[in-house]
Amino acid sequence: MISETKLQLIDPSTLKDWTEKQQVQLIDVREPGEYAAEHIPGAKLVPLSQFQAEKVDFPPHRQIVLYCQSGKRSHQAAQKLMTAGFSEFAQLQGGITAWKQLNYPTKINKNAPISLMRQVQIVAGSLVFTGTILGAFVSPWFLILSGFVGAGLVFAGVSNTCAMGMLLAKLPYNQRVQ
């Protein structure tokens, strides 16, 4: 675990100042579909799922800043960098969410796939609906499908990990960056 005193956290205002002065290399550690939908201009995509500290390019005279949606995944990426011996980087406190709350610019792609959360809701809802209909009209054994999906959603909420979301993120249309 990283000591919070070692990890440099910066606020969106500081990051905006650094980007305007071209003193920063932004690294977005979200997944390709999220990056494709919206990201901070000039950010380079290095998804946490493929993040390797030794492959991060540290350009001279520029500060590396990691960010994600809220800060959780960029903190995990920061842990990987610290474990590999790197220390000259920062993390955007609050992620792109905090950046957007101050109405700072983002690059939006209207043709990007819908968010993973919405995809999970569509698939889970479809499975529950199908299991319920088949359970009512074909065999009560189909209700196990609805129960299984419900249990998965409870586990996802408790553990803050979503297996269905991780599987959906691997689909080809969620891997497109543009």
C-alpha cells in the first residue's frame, strides 16, 4: 500500500494550469470504451487492465499525472508505479469527475459505445426478465437464472467489482478508442 504522504495528489485547478503550460503528460487508466466516450484532451490511454509500470513513458520536463473516473483505478496504477520504483508522478484527485465538476474541457465522442454500467444493466435486466418469463411459462427451474444474476449483482455491490462488467469490457466494440 502506498503511503499517502509519498503520493502527490493534485487538484483539477493545478492540472488545468499544468496542461495550459504544457508541463504535463496525462495518463488515463480507464478502459478503452470509457476513454473513447470522453477524456481530458491530450491524455494518453494506458488501461489499468494492461498497465505495466516499466512501459510508462516518462517524457523529460513534463510531469506525469494519472487519472481515472474517480481516483480508485489511478491509485492502483500509482501503486504499481511506486512498487516498480517510480516516484516522479502525481494523481488527479477525484479523477475526471472532479475535472468535469469545474467545467473544464473534455473531448467527447458521440459515436462511442454506451457506458459499461448501462451495458451491465441491459444484460442483467434481460437475463432476469428472460429467467422470470421462462420460469413462469416453461419450467420453474429457469428462475435459477434470475436468482444467479441477482446474487451476482449483490456481490458486485458488496465487493465493488463486477464480473459481468469486466467481461463486457473485453468485447471488441468496447476496445475501440475512436
